[in-house]
Amino acid sequence: MRATNSVGDSAYSNLASATTPAAQPYIDNLAVAETPIKGSVTGSYTATQANDGVYETIAEKLTGGRVSKRYSELAHQWTFNVAAGSSIDFYANAYRSASPAYETFKFWYSTNGVSFTDMPALTATSDGGAYFAYTLPFTTAQTVYIRLTDTDHFAGHTSIGTVVVDHLLIRSTLGGVPVAPSVAAGAVAPAESSVSVAALSLLAVGSRVNGAQVVDLSWSGATSPNVLVKRTKGTVTVESVTINDGAETDAIGARGTGTYVYTLCESAAPTVCSAPVTVTF
Ligand SMILES: [Ca+2]
Ligand SMILES: [Ca+2]
């Protein structure tokens, strides 16, 4: 004889009882593809497949047209093939830049890739907190599209916000009560937090205001009260100290062409710096 359940069959046995393999309580469906829509993307969807301190980062981009009408915007989409479940829940270990404060970032879901429904705002501004969690209103197996967008499109709101994504999953619970993933549990979390402390990420976006060069800087991962911004052109480096609020506009003011390399360092530990970022006008 042998025993059978939804997971499979036990080995044949001559005994009067047989044991089935333990039923897995859930299936974690990971992103299988992505569609960049608007914004600057660093990393790829494969970085979202594990909670490991390896990130996909999406930064807003400026619209074109008249300078006074410009604003920053962001949209990015991931595709999931979701298994059926008694409950299907979206989880994101992700955080947004603290600035600009007027910005709101949201995840949306869709089962046809055309009409999307929004979820509550993503409010975490640092790594290592609880997962963003949202119960999806269906239980059938199907393709699910998760989209991330900004919501502020006010003319003149040109500061660049970023969203940093470590882990995305859609959990199909196979029976019983849904079990939320925990950032704090397991051996991964301490390693992740040490990575995020060391990782100082900088984004620099060049634009022109009445022909003059302007660079919008935004960063995350710095822990000092102030940060040191280094701008190098050729052999000349200009340093400035600014408050560690995640964003700064560097009005260079020069016209014409130019190539600038920016590095951001902790003011309290000037050897702890971001990777250099190049802006070319
Ligand atoms: Ca915006
Ligand atoms: Ca990751």
C-alpha cells in the first residue's frame, strides 16, 4: 500500500500505515520578467528574487518640455506567474528615499496588464523593516502584474525620488493561515543590514535651467548628520558639506558641455563613500 496527498505519494509499504510527505504551507511566486516604463533602473528583476541585500533601484526621471512645467516621474512593472491558493498575498521588502517629502510611491496590481488597482503607499524609508504586505483579492492561478509608480506630477516638482527593492514575492498559501515573511527571522537579516549600512548609493541627474548646468543629487544609505559631496571635473575637485536629507541640487551654472564625476561620502567618516557617478552635459 501507499499513501497519497496533494504533494505526492509515499513509498510503497507493507506496513499497515504509511506517511505522506509534509504538505508545503505556501508557494512563493517570484518575478519572472519586468517592463521598465519610466525612470532610471539600476539592477534587474533577478535582484528582487531573494531577500539578500542585493537591490533593484528605480529612480524618477524628469519629463521633457518647458523647464517650468517639468516634474519627476517613475513607473516600473514586474510580471509574476502566480499559483492558486486559499490566500494570495503580495509582499515587498522595499523602501523609498525620504525626500522629496511631497512624493508618494505606490504599488499597483493587475491581472490583465491594462487596468491596475493601487495599494497603500510605500512608507518605509530604510531597509530592514517589515515587509510591505497586501492581500490580493483573488485565489486563482494566473499572471499578475505588479507596477510601482510615483504619484506627484506637480509642475516644478523636479526633485528625484528613488525606490530601492530588495525582495518581491506573491505568496500563494496552500491551506490554513497565511504566514508573512519576516525580515527579522533567519540568518539573512543581519547580513543584509550590514550590507545596507556599507552601501551608500548616489544618483545624479543633469538638467539645464535657462541653459545653465544643474545637477540633482539624491542618495541613500548615509548615516552621518551631514554628507560630503565631491564634484570632480578634470583634475579639479570641489567639495561641499550638506545636511544628510537625501537630496541636494548642485547649481553648477556653467553653460555648454562638461563632464562631472560625483562622489558622496559620510562627513563623519570621509572614507565611506558612494561609487562615483558621472554626469555629462
Ligand atoms: Ca514625481
Ligand atoms: Ca534582493
